Amino acid sequence: MVVAVVVGSAATAALFLAVSLFTRRALVIGIGYMLVWEGALSFMLPGIANLSIRQYSLGAAMAVYQLPVQEVRLSSDTAFILVGILLVAALAVATCD
């Protein structure tokens, strides 16, 4: 599960680093994102799994540990690819002035 924690932490930190450059309310936006997007919508709508950091973490954990299929909606390969895209995009936005 350490792999899942590292992947989720890195993706969340990179995303909200980029968000904090555009608004002074990054903490409020982050809490809203976690409650609404990750908490409610990603459970009810399976198509949102491609845009959910929680699903990226679960997909990364799936590479090492076999989780129940109904809990994980992304394969480990897809999760690592999407996390890589998220990290590169968010850090590119954060480093541009």
C-alpha cells in the first residue's frame, strides 16, 4: 500500500501546487475536490475514474496487491500512465510564469 500512498500523495501535491498558483483559495478548492469529486461523484459515476486521484492510487496498489475488482476501476498500467500525465502537466503549469 506504500506504492498507493506515494502515487496519491505525489499526484495530489502536484495538482494543488498548480491550483495554488491561480487562486488564493487552494485549500478550500482542495477540500471541495476531495469531498465532492473523490468522495461522492467517483463512487456514483464509474466514468469519472479516469479523473480520480483515488482511483489512480488504487490502480497503483493493484500492481502489487490484489484488491477486489469492484473497488478498482483502472488497471495498474492505466493508473501509472494517467498519474504520469497528471504529474508532468501539473508541474509544467507550476513552473511556467
